[in-house]
Amino acid sequence: MIRTKITEMFGIETPILMGGMTGVGYGELVAAVSNAGALGFITAHMFPSGDALLAEIEKTRSLTDKPFGVNLTLLPSINPIPYDDYREAIIDSGVKIVETAGRAPTDHLPRFKETGVKVIHKCTSVRHAVSAVRKGVDIISIDGFECAGHPGEDDVGLVVLLPATVDALPNTPIIASGGMADGRSLVAALALGADAVNMGTRFCATQEAKIHPNVKQKIVDNTELDTVLVGRSLRNTARVARNAISEQVASIQRDPTRPFEDVKELMAGARGRENVLRDGDLDGGVWTSGQSQALIHDIPTCAELVANIMRQAQAVRARLAS
């Protein structure tokens, strides 16, 4: 067993988290992650209302008696997102762990604080992490440049960003995110001062993930070179899997004068979720994947994955101690 501030705070068996992932973070996978001894997060904005989120929480609770949380990604949207309803659904459900991302959850913190909900905020820079803690978040999940999704605009890898964040926030639990995929990753992150690791892409390539087998196998087949950065010209960078669509988007955006409208249809989230994650057309849209895919070589169950990670972590620790 590896005990840390995070395992003690949340009552989990291992210092491993599966943060929120759009199109992936449904209750069945979350429950499987938590049953394996890690901590899974339902992704709130996949559900049309607070009531629908509450139903997913209750379904998840029927599948596990272990702790799990909910992710709230706070981003601008053309269509209004019912964040207040999500927040109240979380509180009403009794879930005590929330992961936020995007903008700081300033307007939600008072309600979470008064109801005993712990808030993890995902950041991509030391300055944003410090600011979030000042505003009242409890835990920082720091995302290195390797991560899937939005790595920020500073391009700092986790091996520097993680200890820099730990130095800036010595009294705050820190979760390492980006490039984490195995027991070696876990031990390295702990050595750099983290209290846990967050794995996204790694949990996509599991039996319980509700995404098409073609996508899971592509993650296994891909290397560290098979991701593309899009949105750079808009200062809204995203790391996605390399395919015909993402390469087309990156090519268009090499011209900084091209507006978002020129790639809007290509980058539509619904297109990626439906064509790729649901139907298995690997060139059907843009879908996120991290550089950690270079370290992923199988598609186990969540229980097998967490056990293998911890077994490798213990072997690495034993080797270092010898």
C-alpha cells in the first residue's frame, strides 16, 4: 500500500485518479475505477440537466460502495450549461469530491465549502494553481504539456511543472496529470512531490470504457508522436490524436489569420464523440489523447490495470531501495 495525503483524505486504496473525460466518464467506468481502488469522476456536462446527473450518480452508487467524484469543466459555451443545477445535484447526492477545470470555480466554492465538498482544480501553470488556492480550492491537479485535452499555452512538461507547483504550494495536496500511465509514472510523480496521479488516456484503453474498440486499439498502437496540437493560433490549445481531421485542422491553423469558423465543423465535439468514440471511425472527427499512449500496450479491466500499476510501482520502489 502507498499512503498519501490524497488516499487519506478521500479514503481510497491507491493514489490513482481517473479525472473527468468528455464522452468517456460515465457511471459504469467510474464505478469500475473506484472498485479497483482508484478514484473515478463522472463528467457532469455530458448530461442535459442536474436531474440527469443525479440519476447517473445514483446509478454509479448502485455499482460501487467506494468513493467517487464528479467533474465540472467550466468553459464558455454557445448553449447555456446548467452549472448551478449540476452543483446542487452533487450536493443533494452526498458526493463529497468535485474536480473542476477551465475557469476558477469561484462562484461555486461557497456552496461546496458549506456542504463539506472538497474541490480539486485542474491547472496548467504554477501561477494559476497559486491563484486557485488563494480563492479557496482544496487540491491542485497540475497538468503537464503531455496531457490530452487542454495543456495551456506555456508548454511546460510535467517533470518541471510538478515540482515547481509543489514548491509554490507546500501545504496543498498536489495531483500529477499528463503523461501518467503506469507504475513508473506513479513513483516518479511521488518522488517529485505529488500526492497522487491522474490518468485519463490510460483508462480509455480499458475493458469498461464505453468507447469503440477501434479507438482503444488505436491508443495501444499509437506512439508518443501520434498526437497533434490544434487551436494554437486561437490560444486555446488542445492535444488530440493524430488523424486526417486533426492534421487538416493544424494545417489550416498554421495561418494565424484564419478564423475559428474555418475549422469549427471539423473540430465539433459532437462529431468526434459520435463518429469516433461511438462508431469507431478513426478519421471521423477530432478526439483527445495524450502522449502517454506511448506507454499503453494492452486493454485490461480496470481492476487488472490498477493492480498492475501498483505492482510495478512497488517493484520500482524495491529496486531503488536495493
